[in-house]
Amino acid sequence: MERTNTELLNKIQSVLAQALKVEVTDISPETAFGDFPQWDSLGHMELMILLEEQFGVEINADTITELVSVQAIYEHVAG
């Protein structure tokens, strides 16, 4: 992974940790919806709002259901 991609991944992991109120070290590239009790439907909506704010990306109803892992979020933000 090139440097820019690693920085983006780190920022996504940081946003996820903030939204779920966990340590950033608990978030890996393999982390997915349901891995933490707080990543439920309510936690997911909070995460989507933070992603929009932090990365300036639009997340619509279709996208919300697809962004259920660090990898999927990364691909959406990077794309």
C-alpha cells in the first residue's frame, strides 16, 4: 500500500474509533459491522455522519448499507 493509502486508512480507523468510542488500536483493516457491540444500527448512523464530515463524501441510503467494513469504507472514500 502506498504512503497516501496508509494515511487514509489510518484516518478512517481513527474516525471509526471515535464513532465507536474504542481505541484506534482496536480497529484493523478487517474490522466490520458487528465486531463491536456499539457498531449497531445507531452506531452505524453516527459513523456515517462522521465520515461525511471528515472526508467530505456523500453517503446516501444505498451507500449506507454497503459501508459495513473498514475495507468498504476505504474504497468509498478513496474512490
